[in-house]
Amino acid sequence: MTPFRSGSVGLAGRPNTGKSSLLNRLLGQKLAIVSPRAQTTRHLLLGILNTAGCQMAFLDAPGFQTRHRNLLNRSLNRRASEAARDADVVAFVLEAMHIGAEDRAALARVPEDRPMVAVINKVDLVRSASSLLPFVARIARERAFAAIVPVSAATGRNVPELMRVLESLLPEGPPMYPADQLTDRDERFFAAELLREKLFRALADELPYSCEVMVDSFREEGRMRRIEATLWVEREAHKPIVIGRGGATLKRIATEARKDMERMFGGKVFLQVWIKVRRGWSEDARLLRQLGYA
């Protein structure tokens, strides 16, 4: 009889390699928010996958990065290191045909004693399979990986093979979570995340890093959720950018977030959003603890 396997898989790597998209593909549904902006992932997110012979608890962590050096980012980098250190297996996600200083800095923070799989993502963007082979050989020289698996989180290409490899590396043991549990986060958390995702997608390159979302009130009335949230920006000059001409940008952000909430929560959502200036919020230790970052 094949033994049951159960354990945690930490998703590690620099920002923008597609870790959150890969998590969603592995789970078969959207759990993690995604955007083209680095630092979209700011929290540890648990996603649980059950198969006939295995339970995999994926930990999607913030990407380790050196661009922004405030207290928030130091906290995010610490979370990224903790996820890699504490996992049974590490899936180190790279972007196909690219490895640089940021990748190596993230790799250096993964303990040598962790079983680790190099996941080469975005292979759908590589013109030919033959051009990928030298890159695979190059990655093999970086660390003694247990396996190197090229995948595409966007299309699902080779993801079943990645699941097979990860399962084989997990320890034998009973499930850690009930079979029907998907995550340990509640709806209030996902309301803030979905709103922040739309905020990141709507804004230019630099502004998202100065923005944060706090859910001030979350009430359930039957199948309806009434949610009040605040979008924080660090400067007064940022407010009109988020609001947009005639309020168009803010309206689009709120409408798209509300629709995603309704799909996720399975009911109507009444969403009210305000914008406030909170100078230096990313350096405020007490506030970061309140937001769950420290």
C-alpha cells in the first residue's frame, strides 16, 4: 500500500516570477491576488491541496527583494525567509531564461538542508524548447536541487509533473488539515487583498508601494456582506491619482474588487471605499503589527 504523504511546500524566489499565479494554478482556483507589480504579495498565504495520496500545504510568501528598504519591506523579507526555512520542501520559482542578482539573493536565504525544487516558470514565453536546455543546465550549477521542473503557471503546462515531484519529496504522515479546508484566512482578509489587487493593477509603477488597504468594517447580513474599507496613501498628491478624473479610477477599483468578492464569497457585496493620507505608514511598527506584517 502506498503511504500517505503530508507536508508544507514553501514558494520562494524574487518578486514577479509568478509564485502567486503558480499557487492558483496548483489549487485549481484563485486564492492569491496577482498583478504585474512587484510586492503584490505582502502576506504569507496558506493554500491546501488534497489528492488521493497526499496533502500539500503551500505557503505563498512575499518575494525577497532589495529595492525598497523601509520597515514594511524588512518585515516582508523576514516572512519570506521564515516560509523557506520552516517548509518541508521549497519550490524556488525562477523566470525562464533569466537569473540575476535578486534571484541569487533570494536563493541564498534558503537553508542548504531544505529539499528544494527549481521551478522554471513562464516557459510559454520561450520560443523553443531547445533554447531552454542551456538555461536548465545553468540553473543546475547554482544549487544541488532535488529536481528542476519547467512549467507555465499561465497555461498549466507541466504543472502535474511538478505536483508529482513535490509529493515525492514530502514526508510520510497523516493530513495536517481537514480535507475540506482550503486556507486559514477569513473573508475579511480576502476583501482587503482583492481591493489591493485592483489598486495595484490600476496605478502606475511606483505609486502602489505607497498604498495600503484596511477593512474598517465587515458585516454579514444573510448572504450579503457590507464592507467599509480605507485606501491609504502616503502623500496628499497621491489622492487625486487614485481617485482619477471625475472619480473614475476609484470607481473602477471598487467595482472590480466588489465583483471579485461576490464571486469568492458567493453572495452580494455592498462596498464603500474611502481614501486617506497616512504619512509614513510603511515605517510605523505599531500599524504594521495591526495589519499583520510584523
